[in-house]
Amino acid sequence: MTELEFIIKQISKTNKKNYENYVVTRIWHKINNEEIKFVTQQYVSRPNGHALTDMYFPQFKLHIEIDEPFHESQKELDINRETDIIEATGHIIERIKITDDLRYVNNQIDSIVLKIEALQLLQIKNKSFEPWNLKKELDPLQYKIKGYLDIKENPAFRTILDASNCLGQNYKGVQQAWFPSKVYSSHYLWFPKFYENARWDNKMIENGNTIIEKCKIEGKKETYVQDTIKKYKSIKRIVFPRSKDNLGSILYKFKGVFIIDEERSNENIGMVYKRVKTRFDI
């Protein structure tokens, strides 16, 4: 995917939302800076579900919310939603109120653009600004250079092979989704699929802190929990679930290190794993 394709796909998500489309495209064109990345419909976890913010600038941890006229009737909901997002991320939220006054709307947009430009200049001055580089974003080498994986930074890999070799496996090809680490003692790499199929019914719940793995294979499901606890009780699982990003691309995202939760695991629920680390040093 090229940068142009990425931008077009971001904007396309606003095509049926006229006000949102106007604001997003005007902000982007007025910024006119290829080193700055933006995302539309940014997913943010909430205590009960999730939120999708209208426009997000990850380099500055800045979200833009576009308040169309109907927001006047749901001010309390918007306040609660904004509070959840800030508490979950520590990010900044700016709001643009849509009215019939074009100049008023444009003045708000201009203020946002000036803020973004100021944030970039501040980061450049502090030598902390990282220009947007789409190819580098999913390059496994960047994580080796950093020396860690941290779910706060949402590490993602294009393939199981990329994730595996980032952790020192040095494979030429990978056909399994569960195998021992060559480097880290008592650790396995796990690439689960969190949806039900004919063999498994896997889920990630409790804001990513718990994984439930239920075996549906005849002749195996009856003893799976008991056998797994017996064989892998002391094993730590470095987990990279298979997922689709907001553009539909397949990615394997690091979600932490998990261990067996023996107390909660049983034949009815399935295997339960609890997260014990959100950061893993490479």
C-alpha cells in the first residue's frame, strides 16, 4: 500500500458523512504535510465497549471530534465518552462544532491546524518528532532497534514470520500458530484467531486481559483442559492475535504475555489465560 492509497482509504470512510468529510479533508489539505499521519474512525477501548473518534493524529496523540447538530441532544453522552477516552489513553481531544455559519466552522478548523503545526514544531525542537513512514511502521527491524514490544504502541506485523523472527526465531517460513521460542526459556509464541470455527472458539475479553480458548475437536475437547494444564502449566505465551486493521489488512498485533489461569479453566468454559505483562523486552 502506498501513502496515497492509505490517505484515500482514510478519507473514503467519511464519504457518506457530509460534515465529517468536509472537516477531515479541509484539515488534511490545510496541513499539507506528508510527514504527518492521520487516521479516521480511530478505535479506542472504553469500560463498556469502544469509541470511534472522527480523526486522529497519532504523532501528537490528538483526536478530533466533529459535533454535528444532533450532538446538542446528547451532550452528557459526549462528555462521558470523552472522559472515557482521555482516561483510557491520556490523549488530547479537540472538538469542532458544526453550524450553518461556514466562517465559524472554518475558523475552528484553522485553529486545529495551527495547533497541529505548533505540536510538530515543539517535537522538532525537542528532537522527538518522527516523520510518518508507512513502510517503516510494519518493519520488524524497528522493534529490534527499540528493544521491546509494548501494547501501548500497538506493535503489529504483516506475517507470523515477521513477528517470529523479530523475537529471534530466524525461520525461513512458518506454518504453525503455536510453537516454542528458541530464545526465551519457558515461552511459546501464539498467534490465535479470535472467532469461532469448526475446531476452536477463542475470545479475548476483559479489555484484553483474558483469553478464553475452547476446543471443539471431537476426541480431543473432552480432555483438552486437563491435558493443556498438565503439559503447559509453567509456560508463558507471547500472544499475537490475527486481526484486520481498519483498512482490512491482515495483521498480527502483540497483545502481551499470558499464563494459564488454572482456577478459572474448566471443561465448560475452556482454557482461560490471564495477561501478566503488557511489555516484552527483546
